[in-house]
Amino acid sequence: MVLNFYRPVEVFFGKGAVEKTGEVARRYGFKALIVTGKESARRSGALERVVKSLNSHGIQEYILYNEVIPNPTDRVVNEGAELAVKERVDFIIGLGGGSALDTAKAISIVSSNEGSVWDYVKYPEGARLAPYLSRPVICIPTTAGTGSEVDRYSVITNEIRKEKLVLPHSLNYPKVALIDPELTLTMSPELTAITGFDALTHALESLTNRAENFMAEECSVKAIELISKWLPVAVEEPDNYTAREKLAYASMLAGIAIDHLGVALIHAMEHPVSAHYPQVAHGLGLAILSPYITRFNYKGNPEKYALFARLMGYEERPELAVDALVDFLERIGLLRTLKDVGVEEDMLDRLTEDVYMLARHSFLINPVEPSLEDVRNLYQRAYEGSL
């Protein structure tokens, strides 16, 4: 087997990395579109630091697009792309959590090609259009979870169709990632837990699915080691810089892992949940579903699930992967059910249909190929909390 390990993103990692924004941006022009959320980057001081760095390197002109929302939508991306074209920006800065980074990358694609963002998302039968150009993107994460700063994915929700799909393309890689763990110190304990568990799920699914790439698996293994040790510390001690640094690194590694190995049934089943219930954070949806799907999955790849259990501090037995997840979720405060977060039981059939219609390609790389009945049963168990 010949493996591919393609890493086109330049990474600056460590305390103070955000101060390199202006130096890096000078490569790409003198007019920026800064894509971020409404308040958090301003309130934390991250936006001020980015603008100051731009100004200190002669970049005085920037457009602020602070319309990013959790579970970003096609409307937000398309409006941002229109602004980028209208203002003739040279490059784009994504500043914030995964939603801001995903939005910035998608804006780059749409503003440089024809059509809307929904023309480029991947249905099972493929995307309607292929992009040919993209504007340079600099990603500056303020959370540690998605790994979007180093991968080629943007996850976008269609508000009308209630569909959540991925835009995956080599042109969707950022040019540069500035990963400054100091920017994550302002996260609340709950947001820390939610985003950190997103990264853990990336590492778990990339390690255990049927795709093969031993180089990328090394990233999965290291990410699991780091998150299992340091996420509880960061939740309990929000000002612990060492914990923040380790989690930022783990998030990046997990992002690299899924870029090569992909995700599987946990993500496939979560996306319809947060598409229909956008108030449910993606990482929380993953946390709710992961124990039930892991119980379903572990017999399909016992060696890797046993490894996961060991990395989480348990005896190296595949069935203990489930206990490891449940105990970990309880420790970081995310042990909940679908019912707890407002999902109605009569929606479970619709969620099941959406998984089949939009993400059935993930069935093939899942450790155990599920039937629709399996998916429906897993949703029911996650609704009731019946492990």
C-alpha cells in the first residue's frame, strides 16, 4: 500500500503566534476580510491583537464580517462571499472557533468561483460544481477542538433544507494557521469541554475506522493521549496554560488525522441533530452519541478500540472503550441524552432518513456497516440514555 501524507498548511504554534498575523498577511496583499463571531473575539481582545499586528505591518485596511454563528449556515457564507467580492479583498482571516474558520474557508471558495456555497458541498453523489480558485486564508483558532485550521473541510448548514454537509476540497486548505494557545484561555469550562470532546471524537473515529494511513494514525494516538490527560485539567483549571497548550496541539493533530482518514458514524449521525437543532453544539452532539455508537462499533475493530481504551487509562480491552467514554464524559460534565438537549422523539425517524440520504458514504468506512434499523435504534438509545 502506498500512503499519501499531504500537508499544505504552514503552521505557527505557541504563545504569541497571533502577533505574526501582519507579517504573514503581507505575503497576500493589503486588504483583509476578517471573519469572526459577533462578540467573543472582540471581548477577549483577540480581534484587537490581530488588527494591531496588521497595522504594524502596513495593512491599514480591513473589512470586519462578524456575522458568524455556531453551526454556520449557507446564508452567512454567501453574504460573506458577496462582501469579499464587493470590497475586493486580497485575503481572508478566520478568527474564532471552528465555525469562524469553516466560514472563512468557505467564503474564500465562493468568492473566487461561480455559484453559492451549496454548489460545492458534498452530497453522496458528489458536489454540483468544482472550484478552480480560492483567496488566501489565514486561520487563527480561539478554541481547541475542530482542527479546521489545518484541514480541507468546511461544515455548512442549509437553513431551509435542514441539511448539514461538508465542503471538502484541496483549495479549502488555509495558507497559514496561527495557533496561539493563549487565545483559548478565555473559553468557559463548558465550551472547553465541548470543543475538546470534538477533537477527541476526531481522534477516535480516525483511529478506528476502516481507512488506513499509519502516519495519520500516529496523530490520532497522540491526540487521544493528550486530550485524555489535559481536557479535565482545562475544564477544572481554566487558567492552566499548559493544559491549553496541550489541547491546542491535540486539536491540530486530530484535524490532520481526519484530513487523511475521515470520520465515521458518530459524525454522520450528529450532523442531522445540529442541522435540525442548531442550538445543540456540534461537540455536545458528538458527546451524546459517542458511547452508544462505540458500543455498536467496537467489535468491528477490537484491536484499535482496545488501544483507545488503553490510551484513555483503562485495561487494553475493546469493550472498555465504552466505559472510558462514559466516565470521561461524566468527568467533564457532558454526559447527557438527546432528550436532555431538546430533541423530540418523533424526530428520530427523520434524523435516521437524513443520515442515509446525506452521509451513507460513511457507512462503508465505519468499523461495522450499519443498517437503517441500526441507526434508528442508536438514536433511540441516545434519546433514552439506554446504554
